[in-house]
Amino acid sequence: MTIDLEMAEIAKVFFQESREGLDAMESGLLTLGATADGESINTIFRAAHSIKGGSATFGFAEVATFTHGVETLLDEMRNKVRPITAEAVQTLLQACDCLREMIAATEAEQPLDQGRIASLNGDITQILGERPTEAHAAAPVAPAAAANSAGSAAASADGGTSGWRVIFEPVVDLLRLRNEPTRMFAELGRLGDFTAHADVSRLPALDALDPESCYLSWNIEIAGEIPRPKLDEVFDWVDSHCRLEFTPTGRAAPAAGAQPVAQPSAATAATPAESKAVPPAEAERSPAPAVAAVQKSAGESGSIRVATEKVDDIINLVGELLITQSMLSGFADGIDPNDLDRLRQGLSQLARNTRELQESVMQIRMLPISFAFNRFPRIVHDLSRKLDKKVELKLVGENTELDKTVLEKISDPLVHLVRNALDHGLETPERRLAAGKPETGTLELAAFHEGGNIIIEVRDDGGGLNKAKILQKARERSLVAPDQELTD
């Protein structure tokens, strides 16, 4: 297998994990409030950071650049530099949608929607450009954020730099981790003029050279007034065990009263390990969690991530089948009447193993209905904003399992029912208050077993069906005769 094919296989994992990360971001954003705990916003931030780092590793520069803006906004929120507002959350949700489209287009090798990307980039930039409230501006910044911003502070506190010296000494295993260091030269060329000198001092004798090891390091001089964050973007894929140093080679005139800011040492110049994590090679990835998920990608009808326990059950059953087959093969040359009981026992065991194997294989296709329900928090969030209604969504029985094919077929009808409940069932806050109800309506999706069937219910506490309006529509369409009387 060529390296290109290996990279393509690993890229498939990146695309799948990016979609899972975006699901986690969206779920977290929908529950994010002004008083969100630190772990909630950290979870969202880590998902964005992983997507940015992975896309930079594979050379998907536009995805990495767009995600960088999202990550910056999330970073300010988690460090309490910027408040969490409904407008910012809505923009981040739209950014999730945009990233899904970018991931799908990149995987399918299709052009990106540059207009949509530029529009959302503008929205994020506008939010970042707004002056935070004094309470948030004065809030302490976590050490990680301080380390991340140290270089940019050095560049901005005294008016900027006129160039940088970069020392990059990668770990020897860099190429085995499917990283290509020469991509950085193309990115540096977009920032300004640069020269790069390769250091070959680590290069071994020819007979000791391993073609999959990286022995070179680089000293790079880049000219121009380049903000430190731009350099961070270029080297964001670098593992924390590499040596990476940024040193300003010249500075613009200091601003009045500005104090010099110390540069990070060689040990910290690469920023915290969290900010420099590189996705491991496929063989080094941690085992997938014991959950099943449906993931669709461009050009595929879908795939299933199967719990390891289910795979282990099938492997064990196949082992038992082989034992039974070995026992029965002894009767191939004839049957001694004294061995009839042993033959019957073998056939009974074969039937039992086959039945259990069939049940285990069918279980692979069984997925919790949560994979259909999980799309509704976003639908309810967006539609309630559009309709100016307040809605609380309740999900019940999310672990009820259905066949994958059934899940796919009921998904669209469920969306239709939920939209109907929001459009026509639930009232506006004013009408609910006038009717003596809480201003927030309730929409409940429930799934449960009953008499060998699985029941799925969509309930709301709205005004119910408008029977007079339904009857009027039915008569207009000649479904009911003008003088026909119907019971409720």
C-alpha cells in the first residue's frame, strides 16, 4: 500500500471523527447558558481544536483557518474574557453547519462555498472585535490562555515585529505519524518572504539511515510584520515533544509606555501540549468507545460503529461453530450406530450456535433511537427562534434500540411531526400566558417497548388540533361533503 493510500485511509477516520466532534460541539452549544460551567465550554473548545489540528495535519488549510476563528471565540469564552451571549452561540451553531459542509465538500473533493465561509468569518470577526464588558475584560485569564497569547502579546504590546526567526526540530518519528513537515513552507510563503536552512547534524551514516525517520531540523527566517497567531496557525500541527521556538528579529517603534514582554522559553515556546496535539496514526488510536453510531460520508450509504462487546460475542460464536464443525467432520466417512447420540448432540449444538450467531449479527444493526432523537435539539432551537416561541424539549427512552434501516426511514417523518407541533401546536408565549399556561411550551419525544412493538410518541402541551380549520380545509379539497357532519 502506498503512503498516499494510507493517508487516504487515515483521512477517512479524520472526516468521521470531525463529524462526531461537530455533533459534540452542537450538543454543547445548545445547552450553553450565560452561567455555563467550565467543563461544558472546554468540551466544545476541545472538539473545535481537534478539528483544526487534524485539518492542518492533512493540509486542509481552509478548514483549519475557519476553525481557528471559531476556536479563538471559544477560547475567550472559556477564559471569561468574553461573555457567552445568545448571538455568539447562534453564530457558533451556524459555524458548525458551515464546517459540516466544508468537511463534506473536502471529502468529496468539491469546491467550498466561499461566500458562506466569508460571511460567517465576518460575523465571528465582528464578535471578536466587540469590546468585552469591563467585568469580563478584568477577569483573570487561565494559564493555558496566557501561554497561548504570550507570543502575540509580545508582538502587539510594542507595536509588532518586522520578522521572525523560527527553529523547528521535529521528533524522529514525525513521518511515522503521517505528518509532512514540508507543507509548512507553502503556508509560510503565504505570510511573507522567507529563507530556510536545513540542519543535517542529526543525519546518520547511510547504512544506518531509516527512510521513515526524520533527521532534519530547520532554521527559518521570515520577513514582514506578521502577527504571532498567524505563525501559530502554520505550526499548529506540531507535537509538543518537538522543539519549536519563535524569536522576533526586529520590532516596530514601541508604543508609549509599553513594557517589553519576555518570549517563551524553548520548553514552552510550542504552547501547551493541548494546543499542539497531533492526531495519532491509525494504529496508535485508542479503541473506539463501546457505543454504536451511524455516520454517513460523501459517496457512502453509511457505516456503523459497533461496540467492541458485540464484535467479541460474534468472534466467540464463530469459535464455537468451528469446534462443532470439527466434531461433525468426523462423521464424513460414515456413521457408527453407536455414535448416533453424539451426532444428534453435534447437530443440536450447530443449530444453537447458528441461531445465536444470527441474533448477534442482527444486534449489530440495532442502534439506540437517540441517534434519531439527537437531531431535534437543534431543530427545536432554530425553529423556536424563528417562530418566536419558547419550547422545552424532553427526550424519553433514548436507549430504546431499533434496526438501522428503520431508524433511517422514520427520521424524516419524525421531523415532520416535530415541525407540525412547533408550527401549529404550541402557542406563542403571549397566548399561553393568556390561556393560563406557562409561557414555555413542552415538546416530548418518547420511545418504549409495548407488546412486542416499539412505540414512538410525539407529545406537546399546545392548543391541540383546530378541528374547525381542519374541517374547512377538508371541504375546500372535496374530501368531505359540504353538508356532511363528522364526529370529533
